Amino acid sequence: MTFFVVDSPFAFVAFVALVFMGNSFINTLNSALISDTVEYGEWKTGIRAEGLICSSYPFWGEMLQAVAGFISIIVLALVEYVPNAELSEIALFGIRNLIYIYS
């Protein structure tokens, strides 16, 4: 929805607030389920790999952030973004897609 109402700051803030409320629930749930994963792994294998499981969660989060940054650079290159210059319509459309659709 924010892709279509980008001209209204009030609507943008309202939609983003709704999205982040849902996103915060999912992030909290993921963090809470790490201990359940440790317990399940111990029950299934008999080995308590708490350190490996707890350290892999932030590791993969960082890896995914790196991939997202790489994809953003590729999309900016594809839409012919030129820094410190007036943006073309194609570049503006690509940036709006990066912000509202792909993220």
C-alpha cells in the first residue's frame, strides 16, 4: 500500500507503523523459539548444541543483511542510478520499488 500512497506522509507513517507492529511480533517469536530448538535438538540427538544454535541465528541474520545490500546495489545499477545527479524516472521507480516492494 505504501507504494501507491507515497505522496502522503501521514498515510506512509500509518502503513509503516502497521507493518512494523506485525514484524516485531515475528522477530520476537523467532528469538523465543531458539531455546525450543535447543531442547528439541537435545531430545532428538542427545547432544546439547546450545552454543552452535544460539550463534548461528545472528550469523545467518548478518549473512542475509549482506545479501540484501548486494541485491540493492544490483537493482540500483540496473535502474541506472547516478549519485549526485538528478534522478531519471526509471531510477526513481527503481528506488521506490527497493523501498516499498522488495524490502
